[in-house]
Amino acid sequence: MRVDEKTGATETIEAAPAKINLALHVTGQRADGYHLLETLVTFTEAGDSIRIRDADADTFSISGPFGDLLRAGDGGDNLVTRARDRLRDALAATGRSGRPVAIHLEKNLPVASGIGGGSADAAAALRALLRHWHVTVEPEKLAAIALTLGADVPMCLASRPLIARGIGEEIEPVTDLPCLFLVLANPLKAVSTPDIFRRLQSKTNPRLPAHATIGWMDFLAQSRNDLQPAAQALLPEIGEVIELLSQEVAALVRMSGSGATCFGVFHSFDAAQDAETSLRKKRPDWYFQATRTI
């Protein structure tokens, strides 16, 4: 928390890091249609930001380079406001209250881009509101609230390296994943996640390799994103992004989540920054961001 020097108001600030699926294997499908996954996830310094202040009534506002897209698409109903309402309902069920707040979202990440932007924002809102309201919720209950907001929200609530299984709710922390230097790249075109899953050639693919006996780069080399071929068929620009990242001599290039964001892994942050500069010159109309994992 910080205190505004002009108004004296207490403001709670929470980062919403981008979620990167370093590997994503589709291993099955439940009877209710949900797909079963195994995914190695990490989070980056690049991301959105949530700011919360007390207010006379609930308000929600957006700024940032991608704020207009979100504001035009959902009005006042989005994952952040739903997170506020569901956490408040959970507190009310135990005789506690959450006072009205003004929530501001700084939207720096592309919308619907496979890097958990909306899920990360919702998770950040939950973390920020708990601090702002000075309340605690049992971890199991908080995880249940997160899951009602979306399959990616529980892992974004952790915002640390992990392996997620099931539909995303079974989380295994990963403590030895090194810091990675990445360039995130997105052609600023959307691709439909339901269409991608419908186009999958197989929904019962091999699981992630065992990571205890091999280094992480070998692990990544032996893994994959099972959604990438279908996404690339739907949006050929994904293939162009992958080719551009490969031209920058990335150690690994892959799509994150259901796309269209792809990432390249570089040997240093300086190399990632150089690649970002080069890529921006080649495609100034696309999104490129050098970043580190956290």
C-alpha cells in the first residue's frame, strides 16, 4: 500500500504478471467437455497493474495501451469486477464486509492473447482486495473463488513457476526453474480458443516429461504446446511470429496458451532487448516485449 501525497488516500497496488505456458500438453477430456491439461507455467515482469482506493460506491476504470479494447468489449462487467463481487460475497457469508472501492486496471498486455491477461487481472484483484480490506480467506476457499472465475485464475493467483494439471486447478509449485529472458510477440489478431480445441487431432496426448532427471531446457525441448498446430492453422500469422522469433536466434520458440502470443527464450536480457528492437523495426504494427520471468 501507499498513501497519495496530494489526497492522503490509501492506495493498494498489485502487479498482474503475464502467464506464460512454457509447455502445454492436452492429455484428455472430461465427460462435461472440459479438456485435461498438463502445463509448465511461469510469470513475467511484464504485465498489467491493479490499483484500489476507497470510494463512496464501487467504480471500475481502465487505462493503458490495450485499455480501449477491453473497455469497448465488456462495459463494467469483467473478470476484475466479478472477482471483487465474489470475494465480497464470500466475506458476507462469514459476517464480514468489503467496503466500496474504486478499482483501476492499467492494461499493458494484449487482450485474449494466450498469456492470461484477464485471469491475471482477476487474480491480482483478489490479492489486492484482501490487502486493502485487511481480511484473510482460507487458501482452499480462495482457490475455489478463483476457479469460479476461470480455469487459469488459480495458477495466476500463485503467480510463481508451477505445473498445473486437470483443468488447471491441480497446482504443483516448481522451485528450481531459473530466470528466463523472453521476448513476447503477438500479431494483435485474436484466435478462438473453442475453435482450436475443436480442431485438435488428438485429445489424449503424452504427458509432460519427468523434470527431476533432466535440465529445464532439455525438458522444454522434449515438450510442446499441443494447441499450436491448430491455432496456427486458424491464424497463419502465428507461423509468421514464430519465424520472426527464430530469425533472432532464440534458443526456443513456442506459442503460449491458445495464442496468439508466442515467446522466444534468449541467453540474456540484453539479447532479448536487442531482439525486441529488431522485431519492432520489422513489424511496427505488432506487439513485442522483452521481459524476465519472476
